[in-house]
Amino acid sequence: MANSRPTASKRQKERARQEKRQEKAQKKAQRKLEQEQSVAGDRPAKLTVTYDEEGQPEGLNFHDF
């Protein structure tokens, strides 16, 4: 009669390793997505250059940022 205990134990351990890898990959993907969203939200709005009557660009003020 064959002893199936080591094989079943190995399968169980391998299944646990695969699940752990999958969870780790999901967490990594989630962190990457959150980081991309936070970087996109931190980008400043495009500045608009305004000109005076003489055609010279006006300086930027606090509200332009």
C-alpha cells in the first residue's frame, strides 16, 4: 500500500504558496493603481498665460498654482 501522505502534504503546501503569490500580486497591483491615481491627482493644472494690453505676459500669482 502506497503512503499518500507526503504527496497530499506537498500539494497542500504548493497550493498555499500559489495562493500567497496570487494575494501578493493583487496587493501589488492595488498599490500600483493607488499610486498612479495619487500621482495623477497631485499634478498641477495647466497654467494659462495672460497678457496685458501691450501684449506682454503678466506675472503669475498665488491663484495660478
